[in-house]
Amino acid sequence: MSGRKRTNQPYQIKGVDALFGGTDQTETEDRHLATADIVPFEQQPRRYFDPEKLNQLVESIKQHGILEPLLVRSSKDGKYEIVAGERRYRAATMLGLTEVPVVIRNFNDQEALQVALIENLQREDLNPIEETEGILELVALRLQKDVEYVITLLNQAAHPERNAVDNVIHKEEWQVLQKVFATVGRFTPESFRTNRLPLLNLPTDILNALREGKLAYTKARAIARVKDEAQRHELLATAIKEELSLVQIKERIVTSAKVNSVEAPVTSLKTRFESAYKRIKNSKVWDSPKQKKTLEKLLETLEQLVEQD
């Protein structure tokens, strides 16, 4: 491990000082740490690490080294927990590097989570679900409320005429919310409400797979379009297990749709037959000589069809 080095230009994340209400005056250290002494952040907002992008980062580090230090904080057992830079850490371990450049900051748990969220959101490479849930969690932290409360606050703002009294009560909360969105950038509260909140209505199995980092968002979105729950669940499991590409997933969806279009009329006809049989069996047509003759002719036709099979 190399020696400790002070720096007059500590690691900065755009908007962090504004969000925390001033510049952090705690001690900052710029140094190198052994990779064995670094552990990932347990509350890392990013769940999915794209293998292709990670390999690209590995190649970049091979050629140029790690250009931006990891942001870490002291943890238990003499370890250091990553607040920002887990992709760089993963790439470094893939390369077998024994140490990496870091900046150490004295964050508490809430500050660490907020900085991790902001850093990931500003890099613009989270998938839309990670980004949506990250922003909601960041606002919830600042308001010291839960995520459901934040969603309610956003939806209330869309109907100010219905919530005149609440608007006065929520004025300060709304200012905090706007401050967060200004720090993150790319969204206004209204555009976030209309374009991102609906993503949380994706099927539960799809959302869980995304949250667990099991597949890319583009693949999950394609699978989510399968309306049949059993078929969607089966395709999702296969896509994860066999690491299907997006093209392969779309091909399987098309093939399944063609099979269903052929099977649907047959299934529908069988259902109609079974329904008609039950109704005829319990109807009064058996009491009518004329209708009984009609039934007899139909029965003969059905028997002939079966004999020809």
C-alpha cells in the first residue's frame, strides 16, 4: 500500500454540497488502498452491471489506469466501503490489481447512500427502473419519509385544485423535492411523474429480476410485453438461465405468438363444444320430438366425424 497523500482538490460530485446545504468540512484523504481492504456498498443503487460495459472499462484501465479514484468511507474491521466507483473496483479486481486510488470521506450512513445515489444518477447509465427507484429513494431520504409518501406527493401536485389545504402543508416538502430534481437533472417533478412512475407498474416478476440485477432493462421490457403470465414467467426464467440476447428473446416471443394464434381457435372451439354439451344435456329440447330429430341428425354427423378420425 502506498503512502498517504493530501489533496487540495478532493473528489467532487456535482450538486452534493448544494444538496447537503454547504461544503463538507470533514477531512478528505487521497491515497491508495489494497483491493483486499475495500468492500462494496451494501446499499448500492445499481443492481445490474452490464458485462460488455464492464469489459470495456477493463480494457480502458489496462491502457490508461484508473483515472478517477474510488470514493470510500471507513467501515468495520478496518475495511473501507465503496460509496462511489464500484464498477472501477470490479474492473480492477478482474485485472488482478492489488491496490486502487481512493478518496476517503467521513460520511454517515444516510450521507453515503445519498452520495451513492447522486453519483449513479449523474452518470446516466442506470437502467430506467434503477434510476426511477433511486430518485424516489433520494427524495424520501431528504424528506425523511417513505417512498410511497413521495409518490403520493408527486401525484397530488398533478391536481392542485383538489389539495388546496395540503398544498400549504407540503410547500416546504415540495421545495426539497424540487431541489433534489435540480441536483439530479434531466427531469422535472411532473415529467418524472408522467414518464417514470408508470414503470413501477411492470409485472412483479419482471421488477424483481431487474432489482436483483439478473438481466438488462431492454430484455426485461421485451419480456414484460408477454401477456400470458405463465409464458412470461417461463421466458423470464429461460432468459436468465441461458443468458439469452435481446434478439433471441424477441424471436421466442414471435414464435410463441404464432403457436398461440394457431392453438387459440382450436381451444375456443373445444370450449364452445363443452359449453353447448352441458347446456343441451340439461335443456328441455329432449321433450320436443321435432328438436330430438334435429339432435339425432347432429349426433350422427358427429359420430361420422369421429369414425373418420
